[in-house]
Amino acid sequence: MSTFGGIEIARRALNAHQTALDVAGHNIANVNTPGYTRQRAHLVATPPDGIADGIYPAVSLRLGTGVDIAAITRVRDLYLDERLVEARGALGESSQLRDILDRAQRVYGEPGSGGISSLLNGFFNSFQELSKNPESGSNRYLVRSQGAALARRFNEVAGALDQLGGELEFRIAGVIQEANTLAREVARLNEVIARSKVTGGQPNDLEDQRDELVRQLGELAGASSSVELDASGRPTGHLQVRVNGFTLVQGSQAFALPAKHQMAGESPALRDGADIFTLRGGRLAGLVRAAGVVQGYRVDLDESAAALISRVNTQHQAGYGLDGVTGRSFFDGAGAGDMRIHADVAASPDAIAAASAPPPGKRVAPGNGDNARAIAGLATARVIGSFTIGEFYAARVARVGEDARSQAEQAGTAERLLQQVDNLRASVSGVSLDEELTHMLETQRAYQAAARVLTAMDALLDHLINDVGR
């Protein structure tokens, strides 16, 4: 080693520990930065003088040349990083579905005096009262009022479900657009990071930004990522991002998610022409699944309304109004959305066919309420399979409530799982102020010691240059 070798050792030590202090300061500065991964400066001993290709010459003693920074790396556990993306995707799906099902449940207003179940009972009870005094104007007005209220409530629930379905379509389009925007940003960062690594750079902060975007894509669309390799199996610096079977980002190129969606059996999916890509996790999967569930609720509501309209009209058409006219319907419409009181009944309660059709050649007996009694009897008739109309509707509403309860439990489980994974990852990759301050003190002491070495070498050289040989 030359006379000035000690100074070079001290200089390298000062530079290395200054860099380590800078890294610790960078960690502390980003303690609250979302997605930041703590970094570490890796110190390595530099090789002794005269070593070529790692081969030590046959010399009795070789002193080292100090310390250097081998790399500044992110402190990560790849398994936990992957589990975090999955956990965010699972919570994204379950929380979206939970929120939508909770809203759908509130649409029905059950149980309650304004719910369809209560109005249905009131409707059939009003016909029962009419059967006791079919010529009573007040009873007829009550039947018409109860029928109109029931029809309006079917209309309101159908309209609310339609509105919720339309909102879901809008939100699905928004999530797809947001995911496509994030994918383009990942592709841009892929290119920047790859260029930096080619020139020997360590773009840790850019990689943090990219990883956070991937986590957001996981939450949005259930995306996952993998490191791209070149033909020789070495990392290219790019991340490939996929949404199950669909490649969203490859290299510096981003591909737009298909805009069309559907339920593929029990799984939410996107459709691109003839290609179907199922979704596994993410808010997008939750919204697509919710759209299918709400559509199913709407079909059930129509089925309930259609059964009521059909059976009541069939029986009503068999009876006679006070004006002697027969063959009238009580309701118009084909389902919950367009259900309403027939125009003749709306115009005059006398059109309500409370009397039964007389035998051929006979007149209707005064006060005959047999047809009103028959309509009231539909409340207990098994008209939809083994269900009454009320039971069929109640079973569908109970299913809505059970769906909402079950999904709330799943979302709670997903939240707890995400919290556990996030805590585990934070214990590995998160910034601990206590740990960083301790590391800074250690590094500061090493820096001060290196400075003292430099001072001592300076004193020795000063003595050698100025005092020796006088």
C-alpha cells in the first residue's frame, strides 16, 4: 500500500457512511409515503491492492483498501408483496358486493308497513271486506286504493333496482377506464426502469411507484404481476401485469381491458369478441357480480308481480261489476315496472268485479260478493309452484337479506386478512423510526471514526513532510 493508502481508506469510509446516512434519512423522510419500501445500503470490503480477477499474489501480507457501497436495495419479502396484492383484490371484490347488496336490501323496505308484503296483505284483506258488503262504496274505494298502492310500490322497487343496475354499469365503465390508465403508467415506468438498469442505475423509488400501481390494479381488477425475463433468463427490468387470462401490461406496452362484461356461470367475466376472461378479485369483479345479482333480483320481482297480475286478472275477469259488465282486468302491465290499475277500475270503483258470474240464464244476486271472496282467497292459494304469491315474494326478499348478511361476513374476513398481511409486510418493508435512528447513530459513529483516521493520517503526513530530515 502506498503512503497515501490510509487517506484513501478513510476517504472511502467517509463516502460509504455518508451514503448510508443519506439512505437512512431518505427512509425517515418517506415514513408516511404510501407504497414506500425501506432501503438499505450494503457495505462491502474493497479488495487488497494487487488483486486481479480475485487471485491474491504470492505476497506475505496484503492489507485491504477500505469499504464501499455494493448496492442500495429495497428490503422486501416477495411472498408478502404478492399476498398483499391478492388481499387487496379480495377486499376490493367483497366490499363492493357488500355495499351494493346492502343498498339492494334497503330498496325493498322489508319488513315495514310500506313494503310489498304488508301492502299485499292489505290488498287481499280489502277484497275480503268487500266480499262482506260488495255494494259498499267505501269498501270499493278501499280495494282500488290498496291495489293502486301495491302497484306503485312494485313500480318503485323495480325503478330503484333499475337505477341501481344503471349505476353499476356506469361504475364498471369507470373502473375499467381507471385500470387502463394505471396500466399505461405501469408500462411507462417499465420503460424508464429498464433504461435505468441498463446503465447501472438502481431506480428503487420508481420500482416502489410501479409496485404501488400494481397493488392498485390488484384492488381494482384482481391483477397480478411477474418479472419479465430475457432469452437468457435474466430480468429485463419490466413487470408483466395480467388480469387472470388477459395481459394488461407487457414490456412498455399496455393493453386496454375489454369494455363488455357478463357472468360466465358463477364467475364475473369480461368479453372481448369471442374471448371470455373471468375476473378473480378486485372491485371490478365485485361490481360485475353485483350487476348480475341485482339483475336476478329484478327478474324475481317481475315474476312475483306477473304472477299476481295474472291470477288476480283471471279471477277478476270471471266476475261482474256493479254496472253488470264482466271480463274486465283489475291490473294492467306485464311485470313490476309497468304494473298499474286497469283504466276502468281507476275511473270507477263500480267496475270492480266483486260478484260471481251467474249460471246461464240467471241474473247476479244482489249483494253477491263471491268473486271478491275468491280473489281474497288467492292470498293462500298455491299459485307459484308450492308457494303462495306472498310466500314466493317473501322467500325472494329473504334471499336478498341472506345474500347481504353473508357478503358482509366475507368482507369482514377480507378486511381482517388484509390487515394481517399489511402488518406483516410493514414489519419487513415498512420504515421504523426507532430502527432508522439507531442505524443513523451507528453510521454516524463510524463516520466520525473514519474522520479521525483521516485526521491522524493527515498529522502523520504533516510530520513526515515538514519535520523529517530537518
